[in-house]
Amino acid sequence: MTRFRFRFPALAAAMLASAAMVPSARAAVYGDAPACAAGSTTPALLVWLDGLKDRKGRIRVELFPSNDKDFLEDDFVLQKAGKDFRRIEFAAPAAGPVAVCIRAPRPGRYSFAMIHDRDGKHKFSFSSDGVGFPGNPKLGWSKPKSAKAAVTLGSGVTEMHVMMNYFHGLGFSPVKKD
């Protein structure tokens, strides 16, 4: 009986961890949703977007090679050079939780960014648009180092929350809720 008691918490923890990887039935998953389905072995990132300032414009999610030179580089430059790059873009949903699945070209380390393009002009505006990175690094006036925005993806789904940051005061930070 004692042996069972020690094994059960480990089994329960494993079951809860795998259940956490599957999006809630109430949350729409944008992007490559089949890659984040339960039991998928496709390397993919399931991102829960937190802290949207509003529901205007478009959301853009991008995976880049994990090095400072290629991080946030123009997609045409990366594609012309044959480098790994993926983008998902969709209209900001009117309400509800935002979950985005982005399939990776292969398992490995990638740098990752989310942009809230509030004016829909497809060009980042410091004064209005929001940005988010894995690990939610402190943001100043320049882009973070690739290592601060990196995520390692294996075979299957990696899940994370990303907090959006918007410009106010002397830099970027999450929107303060009253």
C-alpha cells in the first residue's frame, strides 16, 4: 500500500502536465491548431497570450533562428538565405482567451516574438503596438538579445504564457490593470 501512495502523486502530476498541454475546449486556437492537438509529435509551440491592451488590429507570432543576427530580421532576408522562419498572423479576437499554435520546421532552439499590430499597418509602431517574448524579459529601447527570447522545442507541443508589453513612460511594460 505504501508503494502505491508514492507512485500515485507522480502519475497524477504526469496526467495533469499532459492535460495542461491541451487547450481548453472554450479557447479557440489560432494558427497551426492541428500541430498542438493532444498526442501530436509535431514540434510546435502553444502560446497563451496575456495582457492585450485591446482587441484592435492583428496578432503576429514569429519563430526565428536563435541568434542575434537573424532575430527579428526581415522574413524575405531569412527565406532567401534558406533559414528557418515561421509566421502566424490573425485578426485580434473580439473576446476570450487567446491561444496560438505555431509549428516549428524541426525540433531545436528558436527565438520567438509576438506583435500586437494595433493599427494593422504591418509595421511596428513604438507608440501604439505591443510586443511579447518568452520569459517576458525586461524591455528597453532596443530588441532583447536572442537568448532572452529563445525557446527549445522538442518533438511534440511546448506550452507557455507570454505577457504583452506596450510603450508608456520611458519604455515597454505590461498594461496596468485597475
